[in-house]
Amino acid sequence: MSPTKFNVIECIFWLTLSGALFLVYSRVPQKFKKWVMFSGVNILLFGVSDGVEVYTGGFLHTAQWLLLWKLINVLGLVISIVWYFYLRLK
């Protein structure tokens, strides 16, 4: 599978996942609402960054700013996971 095709599939995956989070937002308990919104926006931006990667040719050769964007998104995913477990134990 070519890297471009993989990035398109990954983009669709992240955008679908963020859409699912936005759809369930109204059904989650109040204590999880901020977490769902944060996670949904972060995952949406992750999907958009994969779409940008398709058009720029990747962050290793042409767009170092895209690497920074992706690293910020990964940090957001880590924050989201830690926040989720914190809310579950609270």
C-alpha cells in the first residue's frame, strides 16, 4: 500500500472517529462532556493533518511544520487518555 493511500485511509478513520464523538456528545454524562469535546477536536485536527500530509508529500521531506502539528496532536491524544482515566477514577 502506498503511503498516500494509507494517509487517505487514516484521514477518513480519524474524521469518522471525531464525527462519532460529536454525535454521542449529547448522550454522555456531564462530567465527560469537556473530555469528549477536547478529544473530538483533537482527533478532527489529526485527521485534517493527515489530509494535509497527502497534499504536501509528508512531513519528513517538505513540511517540518506538519511534524510539529502531528506531535501536538499525539500529545493531545496522550492528554485525552490520561484525562479519561482520571474521570473514570473520580
